[in-house]
Amino acid sequence: MDFKNMKAVFHYGKDSKKYIRQFHEKRIEMVLGELRQYTAEEIRLFRESVIAQVGIIEANRLMAV
């Protein structure tokens, strides 16, 4: 199953919480894999850009992991 373009999953019935948890775990693995492609400097510059646009409090909220 391709999780890259999925934004949500709905599963009803037996073991639905298990399948929803598996979906979230796969999405986390995908995001972490994408983040590993960036250098620390690129992430720092991105964070500074977000802070400049929305302020530090909102940037921290948006970028909380």
C-alpha cells in the first residue's frame, strides 16, 4: 500500500484501532525518511524562515514533532 499520498485512514470493525495505529506508524516512518534527506543547516534555515513569517510561538507550534 502506498502511504505517501494518504492523509487519513478510516477503518471500522474488529481491530480498527490496530489498523489506524499501523497507518500512523507508517506515516511517521515516511516523514522521518523524508526529513533525513535534509541537512541540519537546511532544517535550521527553514525554521528561521517560518519564524520570520509567523513568529516564534506559532512556528514552534507548527513545527512540534
